[in-house]
Amino acid sequence: MMKRRQFFPFITAFAMLSACGRGGPPVSTPVGDGAPGSLIHSEAPDDQSRRIVTAAQEFLSSLDASQRKAVLFPFSDGAQRVKWSNFPTGFVPRAGVPWGKLTALQRGRLTALLRAVLSPQGMEMVIEQMQADDILARKEPAMFGADRYFVSMVGMPSLDRVWTLQFGGHHLAINATVAGPHVTLSPSLTGGEPLKFIRNGRRIYIVENEVLQAQALMRALTPGQRKLAVRSTQKIDLVLGPGHDGQVLQPEGLPGSAMTPVQKQQFLRLIEARLDFLNADDLAPQVAAIRATLDQTYFGWWGATSPLGAAYYRITGPRVLIEFSPQDMDGDATNHAHNMFRDPTNEYGSAWTKLR
């Protein structure tokens, strides 16, 4: 299998920000004002959060007054918080500032901010999604393309209040909520079209690791377990996508409690294949929370077991919802997907602050 490391020319000039461990044990004290964006418990920010906030402030300092006004929204603005979609901006308008209106300096600082929030794999995925949309723009430039991806912030970047970085466009919605030493990407939408393309002589498959790990889990199951996991031979569409915040699904399929230790490890590898777009420092506690509830986490499959990447699958548990939803409107379900990640306990940082 190929290794994907393609980057935009304007991104390669910027060094990758390195991940770092947490800077000592958190200090937690109650917070009293209860206003939207205030921390329920005050915890000292760690090095990762400091890097993110510094990068956000540097990006904001590069904007002119009109751009800053367009990018910044109060944390209490619930309408902006949910203004994301898998549809192109021509169908669902975004607010903020588009990539195409940023200067080279501003793009570099936004890239540095995204690198601080995401893992190297996550940054690569974002770049590849933008590249894929540029392919669609060759036929419909008024509808598609990386220039139509928007950045906004709900709340002012801060070390002692909660705020959310939003970045996305067609098939991409990154909602990164920062709260003291914590970051969550719940909810975030990924996927893309085309998922497979050639860039500078290299074969790109944006969701390759996810589909390979799902296939490996299916192969690891016994016939009886597979019968429980497969809910239908027909794939279904995304269920808890945009517009479905706060909703839950009844778990379906095979629970972790019915898996062997080896199968559970593969189940975790599949979960991490989606969650690893988050930086390693903030990924670790989220994976630990999912591992602690893995017995109550279910794996369900809708569709055929081949070709690779043509079936819908869902992971439903107390701390995670993952959907992988292939789309065949263009004739090849393996080349177009709408995918979701949610933590049902912490959408937009709701475990850490009042949203309204």
C-alpha cells in the first residue's frame, strides 16, 4: 500500500509543529461565573494548548480589521457553531474568511494553527481533501475548490475560556474546541470526493487506513460474530451528520464484550484510524475513555464485504460515534464518502462549558 505525503506548495515552506506531552498534572478549581465559554472547572493549560492559542493569535494578528470581524463570533453564537456541512458552499453558505481570500502569509499562519490542533495524518487528510475538491473545480469552478474552504472562530482564542476553531468546506468540517488543557474534534465531518486520485505521480487514497482497518476487523470475526455485525446487505446513508447534534442512536451490531482480546485490539485500531486526525497529546485521553467503555461499544455493518470501501459501517458507544458512509451518486461508492465522528458526551466541548 502506498504512503501518502503530498502537500500543497504553499504549505511545504512551513515546518511541522511537534507534539509534546502534557506539562505536569492539571490544577482544577471550580469556576463561578457560569457564562457561555467559561470553564466548568479551571485547569491549567498544557504546552499543546499554549501552542494552539499562540498560533491562533498569530493568525488573527495577520488579518485586517474586516477579516477579523468576519472570522470572529461570540461563543454564545449557536447558529454559527452548527454552520457546517458536507455540501459545497454554493448549497450551504459558510461564514468566516475563505482560503481563496487569504494572503500567502495568512495561509501560512492558518496552516500552522491547523498543524497545532491536528496530527500529521490529520493535516495530510485536510490537504488531500482540498486537493480532491480542486479536481472537482476543474469542471465546476463556481461550486468547488480549496479556495471555498472557510475559517472561523466561535469565541476568542484564550487559555482560560473555551473557544472553537472551525475550518472546512465541501466534505470537510473541523470543529476543534479548546478548553484549558483539553481539545476535542467532536463533532467533525470528513470524507471526500474523489477519494482516489494521482498527485505528482503518486496514488492518493484519502480513507485508505480506515477501510483497511474495517476490512481487517471483519476478517477477524467468526461467522457467528459476523452475522451479528452485519445488519443488512444494503448500505445506508449518514444518520447523524450535519443538523443532528445532541441526538443518539441505539447501538446495533456486535458489542466489544463479545469480542476476543485480539479482536478488541483490532476494533481499537479501527477507531483510532478515524480519531488519529487529532494531535497525539489530546488523542490519548480520548482513546483511553473509549477503551474503558469498549465492552459497551458496538460495531455494525451495512452492505457487501467487497469491494473495499463500498459498505457503510458504524461504531456506537458511550464515548464515540463513528460513521463511514460511501456515496454512489457518481457510480463508484468507493470514491466518495461522508464520514462522521462524535463524542456523545462532549459535542463542542459541552462537558467543559455552558454552550448558551
